[in-house]
Amino acid sequence: MALRCMLGLSLGRRFPLSRAVRLYSSGQSIEVGVREGFPVLSLPLPSRNETCDFVLRPFLQTVAHVTSSIRNEDPGIERVVLYSPDGNRISSSTGVDLLLQSDFHLHVNDLKYHIKIPTDMVSGMLDGEKSLSDVRNVIHKLYTSLNVDRHQLSKERELRGQLEALASELAPLETQRQQLAQRSERRTNGVLWAGLGWMSLQFGFFARLTWWEYSWDIMEPVTYFVGYGTSILIFTYFVLTRQDYNYPEARDRQYLNFFSKMATRNKFDVEKYNHLKDTVAEVRSELDRLRDPLQLNLPTSGPTSPLTGDSSN
């Protein structure tokens, strides 16, 4: 009710209420008057030989409403067209508030009228438009204050519900994944220790052949071919995997191989697990964005001093 009263007052201040309707009896020049706060166009009707007052409602009507009202009052009127002062036709979709900002020409059948707009009416139109814009801003602020918090809470409740549903669906898969990960980790560590044991055994075997069984002259070509064979194996690894051979990457690759085989053997749905994890990350990101001060229309904190820790606004 308060907003409606404000809107009525702003529309009522457009034009002086005491202004009388002024007519030019020549039939060629007509000045738009004001009656009870609304513009009034007093137009002679060609068939009925009488003058009819047409109340114009800025911000609510268009040129199409005006021409339709004129035709309805006199069945003998077949053509009603409005032109700007420079001779351009005014479209039917033009608002009355824009029409009343300058003089225009009105053609009724074969009769032509020059419609004059008083200067104080133009200024009143501008003031009324500004007042209406202020009212719209107030309504928008009230709507934002009343509905944004409710929307934020509803959206957060919806996202939390989705997160709980995803967590309940992800829980058994996460438990199974952890079990498979532990088993894969143990097997990978076993392979690493086995590799270390093989290298130690090879070192001891070559040491015994070199210092006890044979001499270095005999074992030197053997160790050369063994080292060159190791280089061939490393290059073969690169050809097959397209990755440089280093211990961390080789270890991770072996871990993934073990995990993939165990997942297939235990019917663990890796694609479903990854999809659920991605969806959970998206929902949490949406929650963080929803709690952002800019989304909540809250003032953001200023820069923090590195010495005192106080934020300056």
C-alpha cells in the first residue's frame, strides 16, 4: 500500500492540477491541456461536429491506444496517423510519454491538426519519468532484500541435500576403493623390494665371479653386455609407454596396473566412482560460490595489514 501511494504521488506531480484546457478554435492547431493531472487532447470529430476530450496516460499507453480511441468515438473516421515535426510517421508502438515530449501532427481522414505541447508539460514529463524510475529502484531494492536471502537459503538447502545423497551413494565405493588401494600399495611395495633384492643378488653374484671364481679380465665383457642389455630394456619401456623411465613414474605405473586388475576382478565401477567424485566437487564448489560475500550482498572485508592483522575498509 505504501508503494502504491508513492507511485500515485509521483504520477500526480507530473503536471499542474490547476491548468485549464486550452483549445485553438481554428481547427488546425490544438494545444494539449491538463485535467486532474492527466494530459487531455480535445479533438473535433468530423462526422458528429463536436469536440471530444481524449485523456492520455503516459507510461501506460502507446500511439496505437490513442488512434484506436479516436476511431471508436467516430465511425466516420477511417484514417488516423501521427507525424513528427520533420514529417516522419510515428509508429504505433511509440509510448505516449515519448509522444508528449515535442509537438506533432495529427491527420484525421483528410483533416490535418498541429498538436502543440506546452513547455511546462515537457518538464513535467521528465520529472514524472525520473520519479517513476526512483520508484522502480525502491521496488527492486525491496524485492532483493525480501527474496534474495530466501533464495540463498533454499538453494543452499537443495545443494546440501544433493551432497548428502551423493555422499551416501559414494560411501560403499569409497570403502571398496580404499581396500583395493591398500592391496595395490602392498603389491607395489613388494615389487620394489623384489627389484632391490634382485639387484643385490646380481651384485653379489658378479662380485664372486670376479674375485673368487674368475678374474676381472673375464668378467669385464660380461658386465658390459649386462649393462647394455639393461639399457635395451629401459629403451623398450620408453617405446611401449612413451614415458621416460624414472623410479617414481615407474612405481606409479605399476601401482595403477595392480589397481586396474584388482578393480576388474572385484567388479569395482571406476567410471561411476569418478563421476560421483566430480559431481561432489561441483556441488561443493557451488556451495562455496553461494556463500561468497558478493552473492550474499554483504560488504567484503578490506585488505589486511601484515603487521596488525586489522582490515581497513
